[in-house]
Amino acid sequence: MPVGGTNSGVVGQSKEFLLQQERRNKSAEDELMPVTTTRLLAVVTTAMTLLLLFSNQPVNADTRPNIVWIVVEDMSLPFGCYGETAIETPSVDALAERGVKFTQAFVTAPVCSACRSAMITGMYQTSIGAHLHRSGRGRMIIPLEEHVKLIPQLFREAGYFTSNSNAPGSQVRRSKGNPKGLAKTDYNFKWDEDVYDGNHWRERKSPQPFFAQYQLKGGKGRTTKTPNPVNPSDVTLPPYYPDDPVMRDDWAQYLNSAMNTDLDVGHIVDELREAGELDNTYIFFMTDHGISHVRGKQFLYEEGIRIPFVIAGPKIQAGTIRDDLIVHIDMAATSLALAGIPVPDYMEGQDLLAENYSPREFIVAARDRCDETVDRLRCVHTDRFKYIRNFYPDRPYLQPNTYKDNKPILKAMRRLHAEGKLTPAQSLIMATTRPAEELYDLKNDPHELHNLAENPEYAGVVEEQRERLKLWIRNSGDRGRFDESDLLYDSDMKVYLDAIRIRKPDRAAEIEANIALMKKWKEEGR
Ligand SMILES: [Ca+2]
């Protein structure tokens, strides 16, 4: 009999042993004499005493599986198991090999805080008013409706230990403002830090089951520091980016960051294995949106919304590949179900492993204001087509945005564009206005370069997606259909500016000018 180790523990097995003894004794006695009411009562009483005895020790008897979420920043699918050939990613590949790999997984929002607000509630960010990036941080707060609970809260109420840490070896410093040393949360609504018990699952009272998150810096950790850095000359860029040294260097560093992410994943698995927890743990692996690049993060092209998504764990058939369309908020419902916790009716994410699961015909993703930049995009994504609705067609794709505009890759794009050195495919994103609708045939045009929305042959397809989006906006209660109030915008901009004046004071004037432009455009109805 193993001692310690996983959650089974000694007492859990002793209970089973004693109950077996009880059953054996009972049947042996039954053979000797008829069951009388008195004897039956005695047996029931003994059984109840045993149950009571052990129900006082639910922690020791708790063999429920652990749930681990590995959430990676700003990364698309540069992993071997998803077809990347420039680098090797053995740890992520191993996870996929012993679990289920989803090939059509998408975030509902291509930016951190909106995505993470959705992830942690199992709800579209647009349904709960958390769709504006880095909102509700100042004088104006965004409350959640009372019935919407955070996933760690649901786990905690069910007796799980809940934690939120960085990659092994890079712990968050505890401070007065963050006494538990919690890793990135970035939720756009008011929430209670008590939903997390601690930084790391090792802090729990053994052998309590745990719901643990690891936040990995992923593509935000662009670097040349990795054991075998990629040579920029070996990089293959997508056709919508110019072959320029700045672009190559950045992409090489991005691939390096993917290799470092893979090392982090290996360390997480090692940690679980060394503690004897791996065999009783479901691991989810995903990124919080695609690569931070010109057409990636903040946009609804595949580069922005398509993510890796893997689940590995005890009851998952190894080597499973699923091609149905899923969204990242499904992680919430699936995790609860794996832990035997009822999935609340209001939840929009679905249990991907449920027996009655039926694949979606389409998924929807949404982008709204990012930092100071007001925008609203929605997309309907089927197996074959991507329909994008631009609600601000009179504005450029690349509206001023201080965060993005200061990236060397964006500066390089603007410079090359000014010099007339971009190809038509590379120039698309530089347009000063946008069509209200875009439609791409993902099968024949995976890079989304040929907009079919105005092509009469596809009028039926456009009409179908338009109708789907209209219904989705209505049925899900998309809060983005209302303009953001000036009060909330000003409140968030104050927080943004206050922070930037401390961290990067030279950018404050640029943000202020952008804010003024946004207000001017709003007044002009542009
Ligand atoms: Ca992110």
C-alpha cells in the first residue's frame, strides 16, 4: 500500500479495506443465520459509524484529480505537435502525445485582460462587460453580476486548494499589495483575491487536491538567450510580413521564447511528477492569444486568435486529435467537470469531454478597445470561412496605439510602407480605411489575404455569417454594442497615464495625443 503520494493516502485505502471487511463479515454471518431487524440495525449502525468517522476526514479521503492550467503569453502555435519545424518543443509535444490535441482552438479575445477575464469566468468577455482591455482599474470599476463566479472560487468552495504562480524558478515577489505573491491575473472586473489560497500548490495542506495555474511569459520573453538560439536567416516569415532584418530578428527571438516556454512546461511536469501528483493531474496547455505582431495580437486574423490547446490526464486517451471548433473558455467548464464540480448553467464555455458534447458549427471572437485605442471587431469562424465585421470602417486597421507603435516590428512596417517597399499582401494592414466586412476562405487562403466579402459568388456565405453574428450579439448580450461611457474611458486612461509616467515617462505625451485623437474621431462620428 503506498503511503502518501497522491491523494489516495493511507486512510482512504483503510476505509475501503474496513468496508470490505464489513461486507465480508456481513455475508459470512448471513450464511449462518437469518437477518433479523436487530442485526440489520447493528450492521447499519456500524456502517454509519464508519461513514461518520471518515466523513470527519474528508481531506485525507479526497482522491479527486488535480487540475493544472498552463497559460502562455502572446504565442501562436510554434510547437512541433502543431507543425512547427524550425525548433523542437519536446515537452509540449509529449503533453499532446499523452493527451488530446485540439487543432481548431481559438481565444474569444486577442488581448490579455479580455481573454483572461473570459478564461477565469468561463464567459465571453463581451457578456460580462470585461471586453475593454485593461478596464475597470480606476475610479470606475466593473462589477460582475452576482451569479458569475470565478473558476478558482468554484474550486475553492468544493474543497480544492487554489493557486496562481509563474513558471518554476521565477516566483512572484510577495509585497504589501500582493501578500500571496499571486502571478498575473489581469481581470477587468472587481474580484476578491481570497479566491486564491496561495502562490503555489505546494503550500496546500497535503493531500488536498488543487486547482493550480501557471502563467508563463511565453512570447513576451523574446530573447536570444536559449540553449540553441534560432539563426534569423533560417526564419520563414508569413507572406504578409516583409523580409526585413528587424522582422527576422524578432521572429527568431519569438521562436527562442517558444523553446524557453517548452522548458518551462517540462519543469512544471517534473514538479508534479516529483511530488507524486502527475498521475492524478489533468494538465491544460494554451496561450492567451496569438503572437504579438502587426496582424496578430489585437486582431481577429488567425495569427491573433488561433491558439494551441492540449489536455493531458489520467482518463484522456493518449494521442487523441480533435478538429472541432473550440474556444478557450471551454477550459473552465471542462476543468470543473473533470473535478466532479457541477458546471453552472449560466456558463458559456462547454465541457469538451462531456458525453453529450456536440461540436459547434462556428465560434465567435471579439476585439474591443485596447489601451487608448477605440475599436470593435467581431468574427464568425466556421470550419471553412472567417467572416470579420469592422464596426469602425472609417478608421485605419493600425489606429494609433502607443503599446504597438513602439515595437520595432511596427516601426519597420511603417518605414517600409512609406518607402513603397511592401507587397500588396503586406500593404493590406496599412490601409487607412477598412471594409465593413471581410470574408476569407481559410481552406484556400489560410493567410487571409483575399477578401471575398464583395464577391457575388460568396454573397450567401456572407449573409449566413452576418445573420449568425447578429443573433450572437443579441443572444449573448454583447456589451460592446453600446459605446463605452466617457467616464469609464477617462477613468481607465488616468490609470494608464499615471502608470506610464512612472515606467516610461517619454510615452505619456504620445498616449495623450492618441486619446485626444480618439475623442476627436468619436465627435466626428468616424
Ligand atoms: Ca497576453
